[in-house]
Amino acid sequence: MYIENEIKLDFKDVLIRPKRSTLSSRSKVDLLRSFKFRNSQVSYEGIPVIAANMDTTGTFEMAQALEQHHLSVALHKHYDADDYVYFFSALKNKSSAFYSLGIGKSDFQKFQKVMTIAPEAVRYLCIDVANGYTESFVEFVKKIRSYYPDLVIMAGNVVTGDMTEELILAGADIVKVGIGPGSVCTTRKMTGVGYPQLSAIIECADAAHGLGGHICADGGCTRPGDVAKAFGAGADFVMLGGMFAGHEECGGEVVVKDGIKLRSFYGMSSKTAMDKYSGGVATYRAAEGKTVYIPDRGPVSNTVQDILGGMRSACTYVGAKQLRELTKRTTFVRVTQQLNEIFGRS
């Protein structure tokens, strides 16, 4: 047993300190980013915000809607191979949507089928597991990289610099960072495992950038200011679930209660998801997610405007003319106290 006493912070623990700026308007801020990925050598340009690969947010409809705003979607892994082929093949331009898969045999076989039928369609791949610390996960990333050297691979989830480095060296271009911070994730409550998300982003970004890799902050953002904090902390991409939930482009159950239209949103390790895709919760595990119902929020375009508007405003407060400058211009101010300070312990 070991106790790490170094302070670790979440989004709620800090604010971004304003700085002098020469920007006269939020409209002057450029949110587009360009990357060349370390392992695939593929070039990317877009606004690096991604809808999460949950079956309620990672839908084809969401991908089509967000593409118009230069945002991306990590499609959920429960579509049939033929559905994937049809979606990617029907696009006039190459999509920045991520094909998602786990590390099971059936996941790999389905992906191979898609790539055999439409080999030029998929450019971005999200290898997604709850626990990215297993040897089998690292080996799977290496396997995919050897099979598909030109694909952009995002892999996770992890929360520490050492595993970020290992995944990049194994072939990942983008490491997905976050264990337990999601609004419908109960991993921290059920297992006691996790890591404050802001500190995870800072530490994993430092590790990734030292190797020429990138990270995607996954989870914990509940408002546009959190997205700005994630980019300020060094994230290259930010993945959002709850902030994109409840829209007409989402999947999930739709119910009407007391005259109000509600849409379901749930974690992919919840009982709802496991009943839907696995025949129930296996006897050797417990559900690590919950189900909530969100009042219908209409088209996602309005939420996109709020998120991007908040990001632009954050950039103007610190004088960042481009999103890529935000992390260089960010100074965080702590607004919470640690227990040691509260109780006067040195």
C-alpha cells in the first residue's frame, strides 16, 4: 500500500486566470486545429471536439450533424458491419468519424469485414476499453497498428503518464484519458478507482507530447467552461457524452412524462446497456453506470454553438488568437482547499 500525497485536481477545483488581450472580438478566435499524427503520419484539420462512442451519442445522425461544424464523432461499436459500410461509403467526402471497437475477437472480425468491403472508408479508429492498463489491451493496439499502419488510432482509457507513453509506443496516435469522471459512470463509486480529471489531462498530455503523441480528454466536462479548462490543461481533443445527450440526433429511449419529452442517456457499463447488448449483467461483475432521462434538447446545433462560443470566449479572456495557443496562455487558479489545509495540517 502506498499513499500519494501530491495534490490532484478536477475541473471544479480551478478557474482560468484572465490575462491582457489584443483580441477585439470573440469572432477573431480560430478554433480549427491541424495535427500530423505520430504513428500513422495522417494529417488532421478540424475543431477537436468529439461526441463520445456511447450508443446514445455516437450515432450516424450525430456524425452528420457535427461534421457540418467541423466536429467529430466516435461511433458506437454496436452497429452491424453492413451499417458501417453503408455509412462510410455513402459519404461524399472522407469523414473524421471514428470507428469504435473493443478488443474481443468478434469486434476484430467485424472490423476486418468492414475494411475488406470498404478499405478506403475508415481513417480513424477508436480502440475503447474501460481499463487500458492490461497487457492484452497493449498487445491489441500493437496488433491493429501492424495490420493497419495508415489508420489514426485512438486508444484508452488510462489516466497516468507511464501508460500514455506505453500506448503511444505501441502504436496509438491519440491516447484517451479518463477513468470514472463521466456523468453516468459509477466506476469510482463501485470500485474506488479513478483519478481527478484535470490532473490526469495535465500529466498525460505532458507524457504524450514528449513523444510527439496526442491525447483526448474523455469525461468530466459538464459545461463549456470545463471544455476550455481541458484544452487549457493540454488536451488535444476533448470527448463529450452528457453535453451531447438528449438531442434529436441521439439514440436511446424516448418517453413522455407529465407532458415533457425525455430521452434516455446511460453509461455503456450500466445495467441498461448490458441488458441491451449482453443479455444482462454477468454474474462475475457489477454494473458501473447509471441511466438518466434528459428533457429533449432539440437539434444539437444549438448546443454546439454554446460549446464553441464558450471556447472562443475563454480564448479572448487570456489573449489566445487560436485554440492551439490556449494551453500556453492558461494559468489555473485553485478555488478549492485540500483537507490538510482545512484542518490545519502541514
